[in-house]
Amino acid sequence: MTADAASPPDVSIVVPVFNEQGAVGLLAREIAAAFAGWRFEIIFVDDASGDATLARLAAARAEIPALRVLAHRRTAGQSRAIRTGVLACAAALVVTLDGDGQNDPADAPRLVRALQGASPRVGLIGGERRVRRDPLGKRWASQMANAVRRRLLKDRAVDSGCGLKVFRREAFLALPYFDHLHRYLPALMIREGYEVAFEPVNHRPRASGRSKYTNLGRLGAALVDLGGVVWLSARARDPGGVDEAALPTSAEGA
């Protein structure tokens, strides 16, 4: 069921997309089917695609009342598209999925229920792709990058690149924003004092379009970003919690 002003959504699903005209229509319908019976909204953020992605989303909106479509005026990247979507969310819990259709929306409600039943200290539950449906070179590059990142950041994330995640909106908005933020969400949540957890999820072969990243391009960005996140983590200060002090009234202090 869709949400209305009297009943805000239980969950907002944010999907960043760029030139994914072949995937977005089916993906929107799959998300709607996965959350049937929930109060939900779906927010696709088009990052200034140069193909028919926006037109396909407009057509899908006619049959999916819960679908909202936001469009960047110029390309700003995946992390900016995710942040745009999260800022527009009406729910306290947010799901993200990649726009290429490789994340299986059927897994998303299970991750949401896991976060709903977790301690408030858990800020994020990430998907963990146990069986990758990507070319061998991409899998090897990802495994090496994950091993280096996990050793340096100690975020326990075996698969931080999985686009399927669920997190508390307030926790996400407390994080420092930078380009490629989405690759470091577990480490940044831990830096902010939250706990993180992971659940196994399905991964599907890409059915249309092509990857927007190359191994070499990803490596160059990762080296710069990783150094920045290591610095951010080292500079964090944990207050151990915050309590509101009971101050004396003016009469008691007189």
C-alpha cells in the first residue's frame, strides 16, 4: 500500500540511476511487488541520463502510485544521487538499491525487518553478495579492494560495494558527505558511533546496459577516498553518549 499524509511510509526505497533505460521499468515494478502490504515510497533519482531512462520512469509512475522521480539537472554521481533521494525521503528507514537491476528487491523487506528489530544503536544493515554475477576481472578487483579497505578501516564489511543496504535516515544524514560516500557507509556509520550488521543477499546478472565504472577508474578513486576515510576515522572523537543535564531553576540557584 502507498503512504499518505495521515500515514507516513514505513520505508523509503531510493534508487540512483544513470543511463539505465533497459532496467528501470522492471526494477520499479519489482520493488513495488516486494513491498506489497507495506506503507512505502519509491524514489528514483535520475543523474541527468542521456538516454530514455527518465521517460521510462515517467511511464512506470502511471502504474505505480508510490513511485516518485527526481532528476538532477547535471550529472553529479551515484553518491550525490543517493543523498538527493535520502533528503527527499519521508520515512525514518531507507533502502538503497543499484539501478542496474542486479540487486534483488525481494531481499529488501528482510533487511528492513532486521533493522526494525535491532537495537537503536544499529545504524545500517548491508547486503552481502555471497555469489557475484559479474565478470571475473571485476570480482577479483572487488575482492582485493574489500580486503585492503577492511584491513585499514576495520569496518568488518566483506562486501561494502553491494548497493542493497538499509539504514536509519538520521544516521545517514549525520555522516560527512563526499563523492563516493556510498562505498564507505559501514566505516562512516561506525565512526559516528553506530553499529553495523550484514545479511546475505542474492545478486543477479546484468540484463541490460553496461557498468559505469572500470577497474582502473575505480582503483584511482578508491585510493584517494580510502586515505580520506582513514583520516576521518582517526580524527573522530566519541563522547560516549549525550545526556541532558538537570539544571537548577532560577529560584533554586538564588
